[in-house]
Amino acid sequence: MKRLLFGVFALVSLALFLGSSQLTATSTAQSTNFNGPVNARPAATPAKPAAAAKHPLDKGDFKVGFPPVAKGGKPRKAMPKDEAAMLQEIATGLNELIALPRDVYLNFDACGEPNAFYSSDTTEVTICYELADQIEQEFKTITKDQAKIDDMVGDTIMQAFFHELGHCLIDVLDLPATGREEDAVDQLATILILDGSPEGRRSAINAALEFDLASRDSDPNDMAYWDEHSFSKTRFYDMLCLVYGSDPKSMRSIVGPDGLPEERAVRCTLEYQRAEKAWMRLLEPFIIK
Ligand SMILES: [Zn+2]
């Protein structure tokens, strides 16, 4: 799950896009932390830039753990220290970036099902351990290289986390979302993972691949046409389209009969630009400068 940290680094690119000089300083301080193993990170947090005036809409924080009203504040499965530390770092990064009207709780937990969700009742984002286990089994069917599998699981969990964060932001920031919300938050997740770096593009492709794997066993006669989510195979192509559209020159290799069809690829630069512009414009009033 350490790859989630990389996603926070991606958030910094969002701030850069919005021209936040404060986050530029933070990104430099944090970047040394993102390449090392989680437990090798120094305990000291990076020095904060000089205190700026508080954003007028900033009345809450991202917090690690459970809201007092849920499960008596107790997890079903205790979070290992390194995972809690990682979530704390994500929370800190998000707090420096986004003004929240109320507290939001981030946690990993055992849920009894492979899932990830956002609860608006408790303003809680939960990634279930069972989801990571299921994803690992899926990737094990295509490679025996455990290090590779760990990376791909981390990339997919990062997508799931930012997807749920998208639901959370639409809710707590009262953002207008047209079209299917599930597709909108998939777009946000991909945009955040795609920070312009080759690693970001690799991570997004890995997360897309999971949707492809998840679609393998779908019975064409038993498709949930009523479901609020797009089909896994569609989500696979939607993600590939944004990856390609974010950098068509370096991503040309994913276009073709075995990847993103040319018929879709021709529109992906525009799709990426529009998705990014829409999310940036929606979030801009809440970005702490
Ligand atoms: Zn969702």
C-alpha cells in the first residue's frame, strides 16, 4: 500500500496546476520521502511553509481512523503502524491542499467483502483489506513476480482510494457532478495518478489492467446493466484513454488492437484535457493557496 504515497505526490501536481506556490515548497520537502520504504521514512515531518491565512472554507480535516459514531470508533482489524503512518501522511498532504467544511476519516479495515467505499453519514473513506487480497489474487494469474504484483496491487488500491476520495469531495464540498458519478470519480482518480511522470503513467496502466482482469469472467448473458458503475472493461478503456490522452507521444505504444483502439485514441487528448479542466475548476475554490 506504500504506493498510495506516490498518489499524494500526484496531488502536489494538482496544486502546481492551480498555481499554488505553498504546495510547491511542500512538494520539494516531501519528495525525498516518496521513494523509500514506508518504515525507512524519518519520523520528522517536513517543515511547513510560513503560516498563511486560513482558507475561509477550511473548517475540517482529513483524519486517520474512525469517526466516533461508527463502530464505537474501533476498527474490525487493527491497522498496522506503517499503514496508519502512511494514511497520516496522505491526510497531512490533503489537509495542506484542500479546504474541508468538516472532518473526513480515512482508514483501512476488514469489511467482510472485497470493497472500498465512502460513507456520507460518517464522512468516512474505507479501503477493505479484502479488496487488496482479491486484487493480489487477480494479478497472480498473470505474473509470478511478487515485487511486480505488490506494485500493481498498490497502484490499484491507489485508484480505489482516489475514486472514493472523489465521492467524498462531491459530497462534502457539494460539487455539482453531471453524468454518472462513478465515471466522474474514476476520471478524478486517473487524473490524480497521472502526475505527468512515467511512473504515474505506469501506475495508471496497472490500475487499468485490474479492470481488464476483473472483466475476464463476466458472463455476457448476466451483465448488471442496471449497475451504477460502468462495466469493468469500459473502465479499462476509459483509463487507458486518459493515460494516452495525457501524453500521446510517449504512450503511442498502448494504441492498437491489443490495447486502446485507434478509433477511441483519436479523441483521448481532448477527453483528458476536458476531464482535467472540469475537475480542476470544481476543486479550485477549495484549494489552499
Ligand atoms: Zn464509486
